[in-house]
Amino acid sequence: MDLAYVSDITGNSDWNHVIVNRHPLAPNSPLNAARDLFLQGIIAEYLYRYLEVQKEMRNVSK
């Protein structure tokens, strides 16, 4: 998941601190695959909830 794109789309650069693999061309060890998958799931759920809250806030302000 490229959170730099999320930062650009949402206009919120707070997502940049969540980026886990800062060097995507340097492969991670296969031993860390489970950890990486777990982190991606957590980040995806967090992003989804963030977008839901932003939508709710936009609807309240109308």
C-alpha cells in the first residue's frame, strides 16, 4: 500500500509516518512476511475508518 498516494489524495501528510517499507526496491526477508501482512491489514482498516470519519464530518458540515 503506497500511503504517499493517500497523503496526496486526502491532503493530509500525517499518513507519511505510517509508511513501513521506505525502500521498496530493497526486499524484506521472507521471515517477516507474516508481520508485513499483519501491518498492511491494520493500516488498511485504519485508512478505511479514517475515510469513513472524513465522510461523516463532511456530511455533518453540510
